Amino acid sequence: MVKIKTTSVREKEQEDEELFMVSGLDNTDGGEDDNNEEEEGDDQQEASHAQLLSNMMKITKKERMQQDVRTSMGTSTMDTSHLLTRLLPSTSLLKAKSSHTLSLPLEKSVAKRIKRAAGYENVAMEVNKWAKVVKAQRETEQLRFPLKQSGVSLKTVEKTNLVQMRTPLENEVYSLLQGAKLVENKKESEEEMIARKALSLEEIREQNRELWRQKELKRRYEQKARLMNKSKSRKHHRLLRREKLRKQKTKLEELQKTDPEAALECLQELELARIQERMSLRHKTSKWAHLQGFRANRDKTVMAALKENQRLHQELTTKSAKAKESVEDDLSDEADLAKGEGGSAVQGTDESLNPWIKQRGSVVSKSSPEDESFTKFKKFWEEVNKRKQADQEIHEQLEKEREEKNIEDEKIEDQEQEEEKKTEKEGVEEEEENSGMKEEGEQTEKEKEVNKKYLQKLQKPKDKIQKLKRKKAESEDSGEPKGKIQKLKRKKAESEDSGEPKGKIQKLKCKKAEAEDSGEQPAKKIPGKKGNKKCKKIIKTKDQEAVNIDDLFDEVEIGIKNKVQRKLKKLGVKSKEPWTKVKTKKKNKKVPKAVAPSEIEEFDFTGTRNQENIDETTERAKTLQDLESLEGESVNKLQEAVKILKDSQAPDTSVPHNHKLQVDPNKFLQVESKRLVTAMPDNVGEAGEALDDEEQESAENIIREAFADDYLMEEFSSEKAEAIKKDQPSSMSLALPGWGDWTGPNMKMSSKKIKKFRLRVAHAPRKDSRIGHVLYNEKADVHTNLRKAMVSELPYPFKSVKDFEASVRAPVGRLFVPETAHKKMTAPPIVTKMGTVIQPMTEDELLRSEAPGKGLKKNRQSGPSRDRKMKAASGAHEMQNSKRKIRVKKSSRVAMAGKMPLPFIQPLFLAECSTSPNTTPVVSSA
Amino acid sequence: MSIKSINVLSRNPDHYMRETKYDIHKVQRNYDPTLHPFEASREYKLALNSVKLEKVFAKPFVGSLTHTEGVSALCRHPSRLSCVFTGTVEGELRLWDISHKKCEWTVQAHSGQIWSIVAAPDGNSFFTVGNDKTIKKWSLDKAKEGDHDLPIDTWLSDTIVTGISHHRHRNEFITCGERVLLWDASNKAPKFSYDWSTSGDRNDASVASIKFNPVETDLFASCDYANNIVLYDTRAKEVKKLKMTLRINALAWNPMEAFILTAASEDYNAYSYDIRKLNTPDQVVNIHKGHTAAVLDVDYSPTGREFCTASYDKSIRIFRTEEAHSRDVYHTKRMFKVSCVLWSGDNKFILSGSSDHNVRLWKSKSNEKMGIMRARERSAINYAEELKRKYGHFPAVRRIARHRHLPKHIYNAKNEQQIMRESRARKDANRLKYSTPGKKVHIPARQKVVVGLQDDGVVGFQDMDNMPGTSTN
């Protein structure tokens, strides 16, 4: 135990290398010297000593190790090999020595922080020992000062005596240790002490000076920094700002190289700055700028400043715009295609998420039927219809022949197409699944993905088509010079070839259709706005892609068409064209009936896109089949789009949650304010109130539901309205007929006159005007003056009005209560003794409060209780207890007087007893 | 014939007769409440009368002790009630016999302002600190003798010492200024330096006031010009630092509640802290409002139930520890800025030193009757007090009890500040109402005044370890 003490002391001293401490390093030397001397002791003791030491080691491993560590830090070199040899049997030491190295000391600041934390913990704990006494003091009925000083005084002994030994073993060990002088308190010799004291002042002065110098330097530095901070110089701030901007720039450049994500964030910040600038136009329309404008004529510098300002504005508004583009570069890969096609800029950006914008777009398209696109569109369809009619006649002729001849081919191709369809459908379904999985949060990403997939899919047929092209070109090149057989072969081959690509094209077209279908499907699957939104988006993108696809295939188609035309010329009109028929059939199947043009008009068709469509069609319309297919397609598209539009708009118009509005708001009770005559005590928390509100509301709802048919509310409100009407000042007028009035029966005075002499009585607002559910009879309230003299709010320590009233009702005067009771009830809360000094509390008080049945406790039990003390009391429970005492006392007083207790006291007492049977009421000795 | 027994009314004369003529008349009373239907209303009237009488008798001013300069420091003798030391801004030190309003001894103690005076616990000597960077120890006995104008001991410091506080038992005292130094009275050099000038605190500033805890004697607290309140333990050095929004001018420990510390703040309020809760957000247990200018000094009554504050607004106020508003306010026409205040050891008087060259002596309870009283008078006063308490909530009583005449400048300032407070509250409420829910939270007033705690990573203390002058890394 002693060992530990010494080490800790030493440690402390070493740590406390403070200004005015002369650390006594020499002390350690002394201790170790003693150790050395001890080692040369007699051999007899050695064995026993070693054993003892090992035993000790086992007991206090840690401390021993610590001590070793500490002593090794001493200044003198000491030969510890003897010790080690002696202690060999205890391997733990060896282990310790080999493994244990001093860990790195903590950083100074961290160490300080830890120290502080620990110190504070200690302080808080120690101070808390007073809590009991303080609480008791606060709650007592009467405090007498000065506090009683007990005879027992607590004296802290500065230097505790050596540890008391209890067992003989301990004694032995201790005596041995003492004899060995392994551990001994260092003692500062007197000379040292004197020397230290003598030296100290000079040194301290010097140290102080040095410290002061450092502190002064630091102070100056800080002051400078503070001044810099406080500076109001515009120039300074401008320079600062510029520097900051420059830094930002360089940082951004760096980031662009190293960390693109961070750069993106920076750019976004810039974007924010731009937005702010654009919102506020701070540099453009500031007051300063406005004023400078006047001065600019005279002052060149002002002009320059203005220009600079303008430049800043421009920089702020434009520079980051570039940045924005670069940000969106990544995203715009797919979106570019759409934009190239003339798709609205809305798509592919966040705005596509915005339902309002979409709606607006659709509305605009609807509401502008007379613009260019519409007329073009109309023209286009007129053309189409004409051609249709012409073509249909030809078709009818052709059909019969085809049906006969090409049944087999049809079948085969049908199968092929079906297969392809299947695969495509699967693909679409996959996409749908994907879209379903990711939901709204990642809509843009979804779009991207979908787009990519489509692009990939599109890529494949494109490749195929290119291949075909090449083949055809070859076949054409090689075909012509050859003979008839070759021709026939070629014919066949071509027919096959042309069948294939047509099939492919069909496939693609089917795909388009299906893309539209897929747009439809989720719309059907997921009802409601969100689903519709999504579908809309998907459809839009797919529409665009469809257009893209159209572009891609136009070339191919044109090539093929040319070929077909050539063939037709060769073979005549009645040539065999199995694929066309199939196609038309397909289309016929798909499109049940022609769609009315009125419906088509409603479809969204922007100008540029329309133009292109028309161009395409003029090219395509070279063949009947194409024309038909195109027609079918476009009709399909339109139909679907119209459908979707309708779907999307439908939920908007029919709002499902509207049905609640049927309830007449006037039939509800108005529950605006809840003012009570006696307010709740302050300590009722807000949370509690909130809860109450909820409960009340729910209760009201229940009542409302229960009496839904009884029209109670209406009855009540009508009653109240009547009362209000009755209470209103009568419209009496003091006007009398006189000058300027006609007299006679049935003659009326002029209304002007009546109005002029109408009595106007100032009327205070009704008291129930703000309380919806109360009808207040103001005539019955005659005690306004009395009310003024009454307590309006429940005073703090009381919990109920009843309690408070009881406390007021109970008299304390000697006229009404016996002398002894009166004295107790009117005892002052603090009693001081004249002419004596009240000393602060001492630890005696702690002792007294801990002793049972002494001091404050007794006082508290016997004394009368007051709410004054209740204020100080922390717990509500105790408060209630003390209240109870009041009431009990009253009743006891009454009982003692030998009369029947008052009726208002009796129930109180009974109630108290019944509510708390566990507590025995204390009857005062009055 | 049979004689019927007749019941005759007979009483024991002892029950109603006085033994001697000096006895008081015995009055028989029937306490049946039904016989006293107006007991409550009678008591109410009594209460109303007594509260009016309280106003009539409220004459707190006792007398003044005139100096030749503004008074800057006050100190009471630890055991003698009539013995009070005062120090002025010109360095004059006076010893007063309060009961006779007589100056017993005057000496030019320092060449500048006397910042603080403190008595040694034995009462034989006392210490002064002044602008001339010295700490001087004076003997009371020699002062009583009269013409003795040399200190019995002097300590030199390298900086101005602005405050001093003595340990309750040990022969140690602590001074503050640019450094907080612990001295042993037997030694010329400081025993220890709570050197926070090297602690790397960016907001390093000199300490304005320092106070030893009278109960838990190892603790002491200081307040400095950087708005900090620092709690020290002589054993564990600096233990906790609390930063307030505005400067703290003075500190006082509750002599009966070891963990309650009250601070006089520059923001017109006094704050009570529970040092056990310094870590938690509710370290401020009470805000004592009322002054209309900076509070310069605070002192606890020896009972620990009340404290008084001195303010720049030319008034002193008395607060109950558990209440937010002052119990009473004292002012006179000619009293100026009050720089120091002191509660007498017997809880009866308050002394206030102001810049109008006067120390004023007030009764701590304005309507208290001083001197010896008969038991009947005493009990009547007690009864009146009880009635005032009992009916204190009634509007008529309350109005009279609360009413204080205030000088114009305080009255106007109070109204103005009320408007400002309301406006701020309204603004806060509006902000709370119209901001996105959850974004703004209501911060209680008690938490608003505290900027932060050391080691809590709060702004004020954040970078204190990374400042130049610190030896980190």
C-alpha cells in the first residue's frame, strides 16, 4: 500500500512541472540508494525475502510492475541484476520486463482534457453529498440560524499514519518490508528546502518574464487576427473575396483532375450561386449600382467599378452555365438522340418528373389547334386518305390471287413472326419488371437503362440490315450480267431476302408497337397518378426511340422498296408478294377500325417532328404496303397516346378524397380556445396538453358520431344564435316626428331621421363569443366586482382548486384557533438570532443529517407545513403529504373543540383517507 | 316529601379569575367555526391591512458611510458584525464601526484602485489587492490602534491582481488577474499557478473575480472577461469551463448549498448554476431578472435563502434563490452606480458601495422592526406575515405587496426592455411557426445564455488546442 502511495506521489510531482515547482528529482536517487544498500544485506534473509517478494508479486502484480517502470526512469543507473536473479522463479516479472514498454504519452491537450473530465466527475460526486442536507433544509418548516455547531469536528489529517495491520501475516510482511527499507517516504532535507525557497524568487521572476513575453506575443497575434476579422474595410474584404474565388477556381481545377465527384459538387455550388444571382440580381440592380450610375458620368473610377460589377454579374450568371452543360454531358448521351429528333427538352431531365409541366404541355398542345403542325398534320392525313382509297382498289384485286397462292408461305412467316414477338415480349416484360423494381426514386436511371436496352436491341437489326444491304448490293452487281436461271435464282433469293428484311422490319415495327404496348401495360397494371406518370414518361421516351428507329430504317426501307418496285415493273402488277399481304393482314388484325380524325387532332404533335413525319411518309408512300403499314402504325400510336392521355387525366379530374367535403363545416363545434376559470399550474408540460388535445378531439369525434342523427349541434347553435340576437341592443330610435315631417295616420318618418337618432350602446363582446360550445348567460352573472377580488389562477404549489380553497378557508388567527396551534401555524420560516454571525455550513451538518432522529427531520414532522416551503420542495409527492397534514390538522382542531366538524372539512378528510390508505395521517398535538 | 336534587350552574373560579392583578385577563373562547361565520373574511381584511402596513413601514435605508472616493470593495469581518472594511477607487482603505457609523481607521493602501478585500478566517488580518500589482496584508489589531499605516506583509505580483479570495480554514488565498495564483500566506511565492494563459485558450482573458466555495472548501470558481465561468478544484486544477453569452462580473457561492453558484452577468441578469449539472444542458437552474443594466456584484445572505445584487442601474435588488424575480429593489435619489454589495453576517443588513462616494446600509427586510420585541408583538408580526403569505395570491393583496416605486430611469428602461423581450419572443415564435417542422427547435431561455462547455466541441472552445502558443504534436 505504501509503495503505491510513493509511486503515485512521485508521478504527480513529475507531472506537475509547473512554474513554481522545483521538481525534486534527487529524491528518487535517495530511494534507490537505499535499495542498493539493502541488497548487500545478509544471506539468511535473502531466501525468505525472495519468497516473500514472489508472494507479493502474486498479490499485487500490477503495482509492482508500475513501480519497476517508474524506478527505471530515475536518473541514476542502478544495477538490478541481483534483484532479477533473486526474483527469477517468478517468471511474470521477466515477462513483464520483456514485453512491457512504456506506451506513448498522450498528447498534452488530450491528457488535459481527460484530467479535466476526471476532475469534474470527482467534484460533482463529492459535492453531491450535500444534496440530502440541502433538500432537507429546503423542505423544512422552520430553519434556525446560526446552525447548531455540534461538538464533533471533522478534522482532516494531512498525513495519514501508516496502515493498520490486522493479521499477524500482514504484520510480519510489513515489518519485513520496513526492515528491508524497500519503500520509504522521501523526505526533503531542510537545506534543500531552504535552498529552494531562497532560489525561488529570482527564478520565478525570470520565468514570469518569459511567460509574459510569450503571452504577449500570443495576445498580439490574436489581436491582429481579431482585428482582421472585425475589419470593415471594403477593400480588404474585396481582396479577401477575390482570393477566395481564386482559391475556389484552383481547387475546382484540381478536383476536376482528381476527384470528379467533388468537382461536381463544387459545380453545383456554383450553380447555386448562379441561381441566387439570377434571383436577386444583386450585382445588376443593387442600390449601390443604381447610385453609381449617376456618378459614373463624372468619375471614371466609378465607371470602372460599375463595369467590374457588371462583369461579375455576367460571370456569375454565365460561367456556371457552362459548368452545368459539362455536368449534364454524361446524362445527355441518350437524351441527345431524343433532342436531335426534336423531342421536347423536358424529357430526360428532372422536369419530366414534374406532373405540372407535363400537364401543361399536353394542355398547350390541345389548346393550340391552329398552329402549323396541325395544318400540316391535316394535310398529311388528307393525302393519306386519298392514297388509301386508290390503293384499296388495287389491293382488292390482288388479294384473291395472293390468298390462293401463298398460304404456305404465310404460315411459315407467321410462325417466325410469332416467335420473334414472343422473344420481344419477354424483353419488354423484363424491362417492366425492372421498372417495377426500382420504383419512382430512380426514374431517370430507369429511363436510361431502358433506353440503353432499346439501343442495343436496335443495334442488332441495324447490323443485320446493313449486312443485307451489302448482300443485295453484291447480288445486284453480280446478278445482272448472268443468265435467266440465275435470274430466277436471284428472284427466289431476293424474294427470300426481301422477305427476311421485311420480316425484320416488321419485327422492328412490332417492337415499336410493343414499346407502345409496354407503355400501356403498366398503365393498366398500376392505377393512380404515379403509375400513369411513369407510363407517360416511358411512352414518351419510347416514342422518341421509335422515331429514331424510323430514321434508321428509312434508308434500308428505301433501298428495299426500290428493289421491289423494280421487280414489280418486271413482273407486272400481279406479282407475288406474300409478305405484303401478311403484313396488311397483321395490321388489319391489330387495328380493328379506322380511327376518327377528331380524336387524332387531340394528339400532341410538335411542328418539327410533324415535318419529319411527313417527309418520311412521302418517301414511304411509294409502296402501298408501306403506306398501309405506316398508317396502321401511326393510327395505333395515336390511339394509344389518346388512351394514355385520357387515363392520365382521368384521376386528376376525379379526386377521390373529395367525398369528405360534403360535410358541412358549420355543423362542427368550434373548439378554438380552452380558457378555464382557474388555470392549470405551470408545471404541467406541453406534452401533456398535446395529449389532452388529442384525447379531447377524439372524444368529440365520438360524440359527433354518436349523435350524428340528433342534430344536437344545430339545435345548440340555433339556440345560441337566438340568445345572441336577444342580447343585442334593441334598435330603438329616439326620433320624433316634428319639423319637416308629414303627420297623420300611416305616415312614416324618414329612415334617415330614424337612423340619426338610433341609440347606440357600447356593448362589450359576449363572453362566449370565442367559446363555441358554451352558451353564457350574461344576465345571470352579477358578481363581476366579486370576481375581481378572487384569485383567477391556481397558485403554483396547489394541484387542485379544492386544495387551495381549503387552505384559504382554514383560519390561523388566535381568535379562531387555539393558542398553541396558532403559534405553530404562524411560526416564521427563518429564525435568526440577533447579533450573531451565521457561519456557512460545515460538515457537521452532514453528520447530523445522517444521524437518525436528529436535527431537521424532527422539525419537519412536528412543524406546520406551508406552501412556501412546498415551492422549494422538489417532489410533488412530498408536497401532497404536507398538504394532507394541513387538512388533518384542521379537522383535528375542529374535533378538539368538541363540536361537529364542518361539512366542508369532513369530506375532504375522508377523501384524503380513502385515497391514501397507506399513509397514516399525522395529528398535530394541538 | 322528597327533596329533588337541583342542578346548579357552578364554575371553578380558577378558570376565570386572575391570580394576581398583573395577570392578563382570561378570555374564554369557543372555537366552533359555526360561531365564527366571518373568520375567513376577517382574516382577509387583516391580511389586506397588514400588507398595507408593510408598505407603510417599508423604510430600508439605515444610513450611509461617506468616503472621499467611489467605493470599489467591501469586506466584512468573519466574526464581528460591526467591523467592515471598505476600499475606494483611489486606493484608500477604511475600517468602519458600523453600529456607530464611525470610521476607525484610514490608510492609503494602494496607489490605484482597491479591487478586492478579504479577511483571513481567524479575523486578525485581512488582505487587499490593488492596481499596483501588490497583495497586502493588514493587521486588524494594529488598525484598531489607529495611526498605523504599514501592511504587515506584502506580496508582489507581475500583473495587476483583480480579485482575492481566502480559503475558509487553511492559510491559503487565491488571487486572480491575468493568472490565477494560489498562495500560501507563509510563503512569498505563489504555491501554484492555474496557468491558463498557457492553456492555449484562444479566448484567453484576465479573470475578473474569483471565489472560494465556503462549504466545499477545495473548490473555487472564477469568471473572466471572455465570458467564461471556470470551476477549479485545488486538487485537480481546472475542472470545468462554461462559456456564457455575456461577461460575468461577479460570483457568489451559496453558503448553505454547496453546489449552487450565482453569477452577476453583464446582460442584466443573475444566473444560478448547479455545478453538479454543468455537463448537462440544464446547468442554469434559475435566471434572476429585474435589473435594467449590468449587474456588477452579487452576495449571498448567510442563510443561503436570498442574495442581493448591485447593478449599474443605480439600484440593488434582493432575490430569493428559488425565484426569478426580485423580492425587493432599493434605490435612493443620490445613489449612483453600485459597484459592490455585501450582506451582513447576521442576515439583517445589506451594505452597498457606490460610485457616489458612499456606502449605504440597508435593512435586508425593508419593513422589519429592529431591536428587541415583546412576545405579543412578535407573535402579531408573525401572524401578519402568515396572513400575507396565505392571502398573497389574492389580487388586492398581491397588487400592494408587489408594488414598488421605481425611479423614472429604471421604470422606463424596464418598459422598454419588456417591449424588446416581447418582440424577440414573438419573432422566435413566428420563426418556429413558419419554418419547416423540425428544422427550428425551441431553445429554453436557460439554455440560450450558455454558449458552450469546454471539451464539448462547442464553437467557443473548439480550436483552443490548436492555437499558437500551445505545444501540441
